[in-house]
Amino acid sequence: MKILLVRPKPHPDSVGLQSFMVCEPLELEYASASAKAKGHDVVLADLIFETRPFRRILADERPDLVAFTSYIVHVGVVKELARQVRRFEPSLPTVVGGVHAEVVPNDFEDEAIDFILHARALDAWEILLQKMSDGRGGKPVPVASWRCEIPGIWNGSIKSYDPRPLVPRVHPDRSLSAAWRHRYDYIFHSRCALLKTSLGCAYGCEFCFCIRIAHRQLVERDLADVIEEIRGIPESNVFIVDDNFLFRPLRVLEFCERLDAAGINKRFLVFGRADFVVQNPEVVERFRRSGLTAVFMGLESFREHELSQMNKRVDVETNARAVEILAKFDIECHAGIIVGPDWEPKDFSHLCRWLERLGRPYVNIQPLTPMPGTPLFEKMGNSILVPRERHELWDMTHLVVEPTRLSRRAFQWNIVKAYYRSTTSLANHWRILRRYGLSVYLRTARGSLHLTRQYLRMIRRGT
């Protein structure tokens, strides 16, 4: 059976980071590996880079099944692509998976979408492929009955689903994306691969989508298997995309020991929490010797009451101390900041002064976005501005909650100003040039300018 896996391109109205940050489609590489293990032929259409129209891809490849991955901003795009599949060949089955399908599957309910992978997606995918292989011979796919029979496929809220996350039994098929791997970059880290060593997160931040994917559970892969996967990764830069890799100190230390024993020399980027860095500086320093290059931390706010409302379980002083420790070890700190709807100009100025005192870590500043499926969304549902069906605007850049002390335009303009005040120092520019070279500096500068133009367009529209 021939399978076409599709990564959609974001909607034109979405504000995204594709201009200087595109990662490999890891979830599709897992889907490919499990399909190829059963003897299927798999091809990838990465529509971020593809130059062929989608209908031309369908005509060229003539697949027996088309499967899409999707985040919330792609929901409308994926539905339209699925309708194109229907117009091309009405009997051609369509599947949707990805994190949004796991948390908010009903968003994908559409006549053009046959199967939504909701729980234990890889297992559901393998069962579906087996049923399709067994039933080949010109008969139409019994969509309704398979939705009922296959445990992890969405069939409405009356069906029960196993919420326990399941570690994949295969390594991702990175040959699937061979044609585009040279274009998968993450900010300053060119040709950057992705690696997943655990599923879920043990914390419960109110705004976080991650806690709903694994239902507040944490399941870790065996590190021997992780090291075996790393051996097969050709790229020097590896982004460990666990929701929180810096969680158990002993596991991090074991990971370092295994890296060194295997003679692996790569540069690692990870997500981590400030309290881990502060409580375990010796572990962080040990990891640096084994390749830790950058830590992405959600600092979120310089205001204690906001951190408390988010259920971050960390305070402002701990955040500041963590940034200092990373700087001491020459590890990049990429800080996430969430701007509350009650912010006014003095708060943005305070933020900039606070970041300057911290040494100007690389920063991403975004408005508070209560994502559907999170506890915060359930609490703030009545104050949501953006209609749920405008999925392309849930990009963590458009305003989803009405500002209470500034107009929308003034609020967004203050975000842009704060970003440039916090990042555009001569020291920061020189730091990027010295560490990464001119080509990376120019690539990220072009990306920042493109993102700024998108923001200014939003401000002009007042959206």
C-alpha cells in the first residue's frame, strides 16, 4: 500500500516562525517507520517547502491513503486539503493525527476526514493500516465500523479511550525527510534534528497544552534505546523536544555518561524549568560538558502573582537565578514571556529593565493565549475574542483575550517594542555573529524582519 504523509503549510493569516525556524516532521517520521515495518511504501509531502500544487502531488504519487499532521493553526488548512483529496478521488481514505488531534479531536470532524488519531496514536495507526491491508480488493473502506472498532480512533465522546501515553516501539524514519533535512533549522542552530526521549510532563501549568497530551503523566524511554537512536542522527545539532527534559537529575547524569561512553559529540538543545537549574547547577554543568548548548525556559513573567495564577510553582527570584547560572556556564538561555491582558506601558518597560539586568537572554514575548483543551481556556472561555473556527489565528501571536488597559493596537505595538528593546543590543548581535557566523546571523535577521512585518500588518488591521 502506498501512503502519502502530508505536513501542511500554515494559513497565510497565521503569524509563524517558518521564516527562520522549521523543524523536521518528527511525528510523520514515526508514522513512516511503523508503516514501513509492515511493508508499506511511504512518501512525504512537506508543503512548507514543496513547490508542486497539492493536486499535482496526488496525481504524481497516486497514494492509497493520505495522512496529515496538524497543530491548531492548521485545522482549517487540513480540512481544505482533505476536501481536495475527496475531489481528486472520492474513495481515497484520509487520516489526521498530531498533538491537536490528540487533545481536541472534534475540531477535525469533517466529511472529508475519515479517521482522527486521538489516543495512543501510533498504535491506532498500525491497526488501521493492518485493517486496510487485509481489506484491499476494491471494497470501500468501512469508515463507521472502523471508527468504533479501533481503540484510539476518535468516534465522539461516548467512546472510551485509553489515556495512558505509550512509548513508540520504532525509531523515526529520518530517510523520509532526506530531501529537506538541510533546511530544518531551529533559530541559530542550522540543520537541527529532533529527538523525543519522554512523553508528557509531571507539572500542571494552567496555560500549557502539553499536560493534556499525556493526561498529566510522564513516560520515559529507556536511555540505551535513546542513545542507539542518536547514533543514527546525522546532524550535529539535536533538539530534545521532551516537554521537560530537565526533570530527574539522575536520568540527566545517566544520559551524559551514556553519551560519553558511546563517543557521541553533538550539541543539544532542551526544554527545562528554572527550578531544576537552580537546584541542580552541577548537573547542568555536567551536561554542558557532554554537549548542552541551549535551554528553553518558560520564565513567563516578572510578576509573582502572574506566576502563581499560571500554577508555575516557581518564583521570580528562581527564574532570575536560573538565567544567571546558564550564563555562568556559557549555555544559551531562550526565555519565554507571556504578556497578561492587564499589562500597560509601565509593565512592558519593567519587563525590559528586568531582562536587561538578567543579561538580555534571547526572548520570545507573546500575549496570553488560553489554548483550547487547557485548564486556562476552560477558566477564560467567556473572555475569548477569537472564534474557535478561526483556527489560523490561534498562533500565540494574535490577540485571543481582549486587553483591559490598552487598545489592541497599542498592546501589540508594546510587544514589538519590548522585543526589540530586549534583544537588539550590540552585544547580542556580536554574540550571534561570533558564535554562529555571518550566514546564520543573516538568516535569523531576515526571519526577525519578516516576523516584524507580520506583526505590523496585524497592528494595522487591529486584529
